[in-house]
Amino acid sequence: MEFIKKSSESCYLLYLNIKPNSKKLRIMENGGYLTINLLSKPVKNKANKELISVLKEKLNIASTQIKILSGLKSTNKVIQIEFFKKTDENEIIEKLTK
């Protein structure tokens, strides 16, 4: 997939398109990005906090393993996820899109 790239042995980069203030929480593939519709408004970092919470629950990891590398105030974000155990791209995609 184009929205996920391996950056090192245990780190992956996710290229996300965020749509805050949506009526329903949804994750779907959209071209080179993974689109995530969030319920929170993009005010006082609420949408970013919800994004980290959603990724944490979907991937079953700690929030400290997730970093927003770019796009803190943008709808297009690059997220770095560090895994402590060996994980492949297909497993990550399956967890995010189910």
C-alpha cells in the first residue's frame, strides 16, 4: 500500500488524511492516503488526541509508540509508529481497516 512505508526494522510511517468533525468514526483507503474521519473538532489539539487514541486501540499499542512527524495543524499527516515486536505491513493494514 502507498499509505504505509517501513522506515526501519521496527518503525513504520503512515500517510494519513484526517477529516475532523465527522458524524461517524471511519477509516478507509483513499489513493495514496488512509483517510480517517474523526468525531472531534480540530480545536485545542482534540482531533490529534483522538487520532492517537484510535490508532492506539486499533493497533493494540501504547500511545507513546505513536508520533506525529508532520501535519500537526494540517489534515494531511505523517505518523511514525514504533512496534516492539515484529510486525508486517499486511498485519497493520488489516488491524486498521477492520
